[in-house]
Amino acid sequence: MSTPNSEPEAGTNAAETSTPVASNFIRDIILEDIKNNKNGGRVHTRFPPEPNGYLHVGHAKSININFGFAQEFGGKCNLRFDDTNPSKEETEYVDSIIEDVHWLGGDWEGRMFYASDYFDQLFEWAVQMIKDGKAYVCDLNAEQVRQTRGNYSEPGQDSPYRNRSVEENLDLFMRMKNGEFPDGSRTLRAKIDMAAPNLNFRDPVMYRILHEHHHRTGDKWCIYPMYDYAHGQSDSIEGITHSICTLEFEDHRPLYDWYVEQLGIHHPQQIEFDRLSLTYTLLSKRKLLKLVQEKFVTGWDDPRMPTISGMRRRGYTPEAIRNFCKRIGVSKTPGIIELGLLEYFLREDLNKRADRVMAVLNPLKVIIDNYPEGQVEMMDAVNNPEDASKGSRQVPFSRELYIEQDDFREVPPKGYYRLSPGKEVRLRYGYLVTCTSVVKDADGNVTEVHCSYDPATRGGNTPDGRKVKSTIHWVSASQAIEAEVRIYDNLFKVEDPNQVPEGEEFTVNLNPNSLQLVPNAKLEPFLSNAKPGDRVQFERLGYFCVDKESAPEHLVFNRTVALRDTWAKVEKKSK
């Protein structure tokens, strides 16, 4: 069985190397920079998550871009936490981000930093800007700043505090730092242009007062830099050459450039790309947090969540996610990607690595009347037809078996070739059997199917060459082990969960059937030693992963992704 610990390092998987890597505009920019010896030909990127939630599949795209380009061009990529807002940040989030980035193949080679590492330098630069007449302390509160900012058709209004002297600004800023003023009472603002067409240039806030305990700096600071002020300077300190971010920061780029230019420091190049949007998926941290806090899901790593930890728990592989990210590429044009494309790459990867086993989720007993009582035969079964090196295993076969309830119909619909009265089918790796009779309960439900078998067809062979149209899976009733199986579906029932009726919350689009529990599935004994993280294919049912809550005395499997089932279409058409 495949386990997370046995996975190859990034870039070594055969499925990855076969995935086409489309050219894109960021690669073209980097190639041109190298050609012109810009930054001495260096390529140095960074992945800068905010530790205010768990990473999701959208971050996986950014991780793949930043670490991928660094690897492709022999450069470096830093992991840096943008921890400038202690009111929303937790060590739990930091730890989860480190685990997720590493799991996805990101190697920061010891270069893990925090924006809080630079608080002293950022403060000194703010003092320098005050001395240069490019920043001032403003007494307007947040709402007053918003009201005086103007809009796209009207200029903003100068703050009445905009022309304070350098000496007064320095004094007030030091007193802000020393904790003399309450939260929200004052800010430090850049002095740029209140009539600028780009609203981000209208005297943006650089520092705000926030008496909050910081997860790293403790209570040293009660003023914290804003993202737009801290981000470019942090990139500069680290010698970043290409600061790659999502498209919503495009209008912020001139401000990014302005700060580093005014300070006269190393100037990285900010490049924006389209953020990932998937059908049936929400990637808003605020909304994902609501799902967790209000217990619509069991936590950030609920297998229905689009978080990296949720996807890992569900059974996704890092290779599948990376291959998906390579395939969709990057552009400047926002668009929505079909969830089915991600699932395609997941199936493609699992098909190569997952052992095949037999499991019955909704058991129906089959008794082979002419098979010797008490006899057990061991049948040879292939572990993975895609990988001969995985060999085979022994599967016990006996007189009493379990098959799926859907694999029997007393009155079969047109086009149904599985087991029914008088119909012969092949039992996978076993024998050919023919249904001879059924047993029903008082309500008329079939509880047992009686069959006869052909001893000449061991292993499913047909020496006489007769044609059998259907092969079904099974487990031996006496040797089967039991497990809890969790069948996961899309968390949302509509393609765009953000589209809601007026007055409704996005939670109205939650899929009530996103989780179905199968408490007593029957599995072949090969799975008795399955460990959390192991991935298998239940033949004809889908790919499954052993859940972290699983234990030898209570096995738990999560369905990672279904197989394509044409039989569901046959059943639907027959109704």
C-alpha cells in the first residue's frame, strides 16, 4: 500500500514529468530578466502566507509557481509569514502552513522568515519617512479616513493633521509606539496625493495602533505595519527578485514600488497572476473559518474542505495537485476551473500508485450451494495492474460471500448484465456463478442470493471460451473484516457557492449529502493492517484513504474520489 512517507520528492514522479508544462507570461518575464542579467541573473521568489487560517488549494497554485520557478531556474524560494495582524494570527496556523508547504514539495532550504523579524527595521524606515516629510500621524478614525478618501470620480480630502511638523509627527509616533494611545485613535499615514487616480495612493495607512499580544514578539509592540507598507520592504530585505502575487494586488503595485523607491532600497519586481477559482468550491478564508467555527464541518482538515490539510486527509497526493497546477498554468485573465479537472489528475496519479483491493459497502449475502462447506481457497489477485513490481496477494474464497446490493437485481432493467436469476457472472479472481434462487424477508426484500458455480472456471477463466458480460467484486463472509467508510461528495451543491438568493448566506448552498456514513462495510483481510494515510482503490467503487482516526480495532476509510460509473446512468435511464 502507498503511504505518504513513501512518496517521491518533488519533480521525481513519472506522472509529473509527463505532464505538459505550458509556457506562461511569468516564465517569459524571468527568461527575459536572465537574458538581460537583471539582478545578476538571480531568481529569488518567496511564498508569503498570512498565518490567519489554513492553506487551501488556491495557495497550492502559488506554492507551485513560487517554488517551481525557483527550482526551474536554479534559484531560491523563501517561506515568509506575513504576521502583521496579531488579532487574527495563531501558532496553530503557522505550524499547519509549514506542514502543508513541505508536503506539497516546497523546500525553503532553511530560509523561513517572518515579517515580524523586520519590525525594528520597518519602524526605523517609518521614522526616516517622517523625517523626509513623507509620512504623518493622523488623528482621524477609520470611518473618518474612509469618508475623506473620495472615490473614483471625486478626489479625497486632506486630513486636517496632514501638515503637522516633522517634530510633532516624530513625537506622536514614538508615543504611539510606547502605548500612550488607545486602539484606532491614531495612525501613521504616507503623505502622497489625496487626488491620485489610484485610491491606494491617497495617503494610505502605514501603521495602526493595536494592543494585541503577538505570537512571536509578545507585547513588545502595540503598533503594527499594514500589509502594503511591510510587504515590499520585507521582499527587499530578503533580496527577492520576483515578487509573485495574485491579481487583486495589481492596483497595489504602484504603492509597493513607491515605498521602496522613497527608501532607496533594493527594488523587487511585483508580478500578478490570476487566482485559482474552482467550481463547487469556496476559497475565502473568512467563509472557510465560518464553516469551522459554526461546525458545518468537523475542522480545518475535514476531508470536504478545500484546505491542503483536508485534501491530504481525504487522500489527495501532492503529485496530483502539482500536476493540476502545472496543467492550468498562469495568466492575467480570471476564470473558473472545473473541479473535474483536478479530480482527473487525482485519478491519474492514484491509478499508478494505489493497490487494488475488494470491498463491499452495502453487503448482500451470496451462498454457493454446490461449493464444499468449510472449504477456503486462496485466489491470486493482482495488486496493481499499472505496476507489476507491486506483485500479487492471496484473497480467501469460500461458500458464503458478500457482494454489493447493486450487483443483483431480481428483475433486471434493460442493459443490466450483473447478477440476476438465471444470469451467469464472473466473480473477480474467483469462479463463474449463476443465480439459482433468492431468499426474501417478510417485506419482500432479498436477503440471500443462492448460486451454483462452475469448478472449471477457477480464477475467472472460461476454458470453453463462453462469453460472460459482467465481472463483480466480492469478499468472503467468514474472512471479511469490518470498517467504517465515509463517502464524501462536494461540500456545495451548486457550481458557484457565492451565488445566493437575496438575504441568504452562502451556507444555503451547502450539500446536505456531502457526507454519508457506511458503518459496517466488508473488506478483504488484506486491509487488516492498513494504516492512516494508506491509499487504495476499492475495485469498481473508487479510491479510498485510511483516515487519521482509524485504528486496528476500528478501521476508517475516506473516499477520495469516485470511479466513473456507467451503471449509475443505466439505472437512471431504466426508471
